[in-house]
Amino acid sequence: MSVKAVLFDLDDTLLWDDRSVSEAFKATCRYGAEATGVDENELEAAVRREARALYETYETFSFTQMIGINPFEALWGKFEAGEHPMFRKLQQIAPEYRSNAWTRGLAALGVDQPGLGLQLAEMFPAQRRKLKYVYEETFAILDELKKSYKLLLLTNGSPDLQQEKLDGVPELIPYFDSIVISGNFGEGKPSSNLFAHAMEQIGIRPEEGIMVGDKLTTDILGANRIGMTSVWINRHNTVRSDEIIPAYEIKSLTELSDLLKSLNS
């Protein structure tokens, strides 16, 4: 059976989200360091640590895990969209969460300044929204594959946050025959139900598609479960265990063209 469609993950597969988050942290922590005299790298580490710990204390945590919303997305997302009642709880919790994460990060370094914590909590989302990075090979490979394959974007996350990321790079949107955001569906990758829904959108069976993504526990596991060819993009030479095994491993999206040719030969 030949491959007819390519399913892509969004964050850190097509968009360089880790870089956007990292640079937003650096700019915000630099300001905090200049205001207090603490080390900016230590402040970033402290805020990341406090944000993760605090995030897990909220009743929304299991839902965010299932949908695929990480602690650092909650530091800038608005959560105004999505029908599930947990999105409304996230919307209510988010301002307090952001302020507390930054205030606790400062406090971990001996700085008791809730006012500055609130200021940094407002600065980080503004910084993150300025930073929109796409991997240099993204558009070239999409241009090539669009000629021969159906393309579907399958991304975990909050509907408004993922849409905001796409709206920040509007030229990306027209490449896709369908865009599926987990928060709109109600389940996140690796859910087999979500993959089935995605396949219905473009009319394919599992053996007629490949899933390309950077996360073993969502993209690769989800594809493996339904019998779809999984392609793990491992740009950072991450050493994996044998718990989740991708059908193929690549270091760059540029390798997809030759891989698809071999699969269809």
C-alpha cells in the first residue's frame, strides 16, 4: 500500500517552539536579574522549576497532560477557546499561576518582590508572542510534499494557543488539507481516537499515512498504536530507550523526500 498522506506535528517539528520559549525566558530573566542582582540563568532555572511544581498542584493538571499543554505554554496562553469546562478553569487559574511561578522563582533566590514577580509574569507572554521561529527546511519540504501527498497537521494543545502560533506564521496554514488540534477534539496524542479522527479528515487508512514528529510519547507512540508508519525527527541526537521504537528516525525534514520515495517504491 503506497503512502498517500503525511501527518505532521507542529511544535519542534515545523515550528521551533523550544527556541521561542528559551529566548522569551532569557529576555525576561535578564530584566529580572538587572532589577535584583541575581544571576539570570539561576532565575530561569528557578522559575522553570517552580512553574512545573505549581502546575502539577492544580485540578487542571491531568487534563493538560491529556490534551498536551505544558507548564511553559500556560505561562503565556489565554485559554479563551475550547468547549471543555477545564479550559474555563485554566483561563481563571492562568493569571495567578503566572504571577506565583515568577514570584516563587524570585523567592527561591532570596528575592521577596511580588510586584516584580507580577511584572515578569506579564513580560514573559509579551516576549513569547514576539518570537516566531520556523525551521529553515520547513517550507522547502512542504512545497515538495504538497505536490504528491495530502498533508495534515496534528498538534496537541489548547485551541487558541495553537491557532495563535499558526497565525503568527500564516504562510504555513495553506499547505494543509486539514488541521487538527487536540483541544478541539477532546483527546491528545497518543490517543487512537484522535488519530482516527485525523485520518477521517483526509480519507486515509493507517497504512496510507506516515506521522512525523519529535516526541516519542505522543507522535510516535500514537502512530505505532494504530499501525501507521512513525517517523521520529531527532534533531538533537537524543538517546532513546527501546520502550517506544519509531519505524524510522531522521535528523532533518529534508530526509523525508527520499524516505517517502523508498516507501512507495
